[in-house]
Amino acid sequence: MQANFYREIFESLRCGILTIDEEGRVTTVNQVARQILNLQNQAPEKVPCRQMLADYPEICRILLESLRMENPPIRFELDLRAQGRPKRMIGGSISHVRGADGSRDGAVLFFKDLTTIEQGEEQERLKDRLAALGHMAAGLAHEIRNPLGNIGTTASLLKRKLSGNDSGIIALDNIVQEVRRLNHTVTQCLEYAKPIHLRPRPVDLPALLAEALQEVRAKWPSGRVEIKETHDPKVSGLQADGIQLRQVLHNLISNAFDAMGGRGNLEIATFLEPASSAPEKDSESFAVIRIRDTGRGITPEVRERLFFPFFTTKPGGSGIGLAIAKKIVDSHQGMIDVESESGQGATFSVKLPYPGSSHAAVEQVYP
Ligand SMILES: Nc1ncnc2c1ncn2[C@@H]1O[C@H](COP(=O)(O)OP(=O)(O)OP(=O)(O)O)[C@@H](O)[C@H]1O
Ligand SMILES: [Mg+2]
């Protein structure tokens, strides 16, 4: 009865616990530890640590070393890079386990998954930087637009006066075209810098996705993209700003088509994810929209700058699509992230608090 009681507590604790004996064999692993380390199918009893945690040599090393220490580490953070799994970060602490007579029996590792906290902090830093950039861009855009308008109009007037002078007309056409292009960039810049007016309402995600897909497909008339969609009906209770969300989906799908050159496979999934994996957000769960393409993938250098306004690798691209998508997702208190390896396609995930704003009638303005 007593043992069962302690076992229940051990299993239901919200932090990962893993114990080893003096010979470095794993003696117990609780449920959270099994989840974080993906050890679901392994019997924990008396398996050597190096065997059971083969994917995590850093954890093994620190645990085994702690057996030889007088004072094991009270607080440490580790990046875990298990093959085939996304990078994770854990924070932990190790204590010695002592028997009834006070002799050392082994060590216990307490740890937590810090991945989403770390990501959240990174996103906060990015948000501050983007806000500053946005203010600067808005000021600059106003200064550029007026003279640009004048250049365009003057060039058009001149063109009319130069009838018969072909080379002059070609040169002026060039000017008008470049002015248009600049104007487009500046308009995009303003679009990014202006505050978002959020009007949360119940949204039909599959319908929004269908609209966004239709818009993008229209730009690729000879494209051949196989689309596989899976939607969890539970997501139907989501409250968000449908117009803004459609813009996010459009931008992500449009990038996926670009990355695949209009040919490949696109997997779209919507589902709910418990908030326990993102405890820093004040929400019960998240509605996730995952868009996976088979395009050229993203290199680590591009990954770093992906969400910066005006970062583009495309000739003729304005580099504003993801910056706007991120701003809209941030305004919903959500998160947007990407997993990709060069040449291996890319997976973008948008996570929105579910069910979302309960004050559907209240309009919020996001800077
Ligand atoms: N699914 C993807 N696969 C590979 N690279 C991507 C993907 N999505 C975005 N990128 C990279 O991120 C860059 C920025 O994307 P973003 O949507 O912000 O701008 P853009 O597509 O270049 O221009 P636009 O403003 O017209 O959208 C892209 O130029 C591309 O290099
Ligand atoms: Mg884009």
C-alpha cells in the first residue's frame, strides 16, 4: 500500500525523474522522463545507463560522473541532440540516493524540458527587435512614398511628350516600372509596420485553408502539388481573426509552393496539443496548423533570418511574407516555428491558444 502510494506520486510528478544504482544501471524512470527522452518502449529495470540512454550520451556522462562526486551538480542545462528527433533542451539537478545506513546507493536525476520556454524567450527577443524595426520602417516609408509618387507621375508625363523617341520611351518605361516596384516594397513595409486590429471570431480552419490553397494554386496554373489534409474535428472550436489567419496560411502555403517549384507533396494537418508542453503560455491547449512541404528545405543560415522583414532568397521576393505571418500569430499570443534541413523540405507549425479569445466581441489592437 505504502509502496504503491509512493509509486503513484513518483509517476504523477510533473518533472522527469531517473535513478541509477552504484553500477550505473537505470533503476527507475518516471512517466515524464520516459516522454521527454522517448523511452516509452524500454523496460527500465537494471539496464546499463549507457545502453538505455544511448541517444543521450551527455546525460549518461553527467550521471555517471556524479557517482564519483562529493557534490553532484545542483543545476545544469543540456542540449539534447538525439538522431531523428528535434533538438531539445533540459534543465536538471542530480542528488545522491542513500540507503537506510547512510551509504550511497546511486544517484537521482530530476529534470524538466525547457525547449518551449527557451523558444518562447527567443520569440520574445525577436518580437522586440521586430517592433523597433517596424517603427523605423513606418517612418521611412512615409518619407519615401511622396517623392516616389512625384517621380512616377513626372516620368509618365515625359513619356507622353516623347512620342516618336523610342529609346527615350523605353528608358522612361523602365523608370515607371522601377518606381512601381519600389512603391510595392514600401507598401509592404507599411503593411508590416501598421498595427493589427484583431477581431477574434469562431473560425473554420479547413475552409480557411481551402481558400488560401485556391489562391496559391491560381498562381501556379501548371503546378503539380499533391495535397494531403488531415483535420481533427476538435479544432472546430477555435476563436481567431479569420481574415488575418487566412493571410498567415496563404503566406506559408505560397512559400511551400515556391520551395517546391510548384511540384511536390504538401501535407497539412490541424490538431490540438495540450498546453503542458508549452507551460509558459496561459492557455489550456493549442490548436496546431502544421504545413509540411517537400521543397528545397532551409539552411541554418537562412533559418536564422527567416522571420526578419525583407529577408528573401528569391529574385523578386519582398521577404515580408513570414514577417507578417509571425506578427499576426504573435498578436494571437501564438507561436510559429519551423523544422527543416537543407534539401529535406520544411515543416512550419503555427500554434494558437485554444479555444482562443473568449471575448469574441472585443477588438484588440496589436502594435
Ligand atoms: N517552405 C519553405 N521552404 C524553403 N525556404 C523557405 C520556405 N518558406 C520560406 N523560406 C525562405 O524564407 C525566405 C523568406 O520568406 P518570406 O515569405 O518572408 O519572403 P519571400 O517568400 O521571399 O517573399 P514574399 O514577401 O513575396 O513572401 C524565403 O525567401 C525563403 O528563402
Ligand atoms: Mg513568401
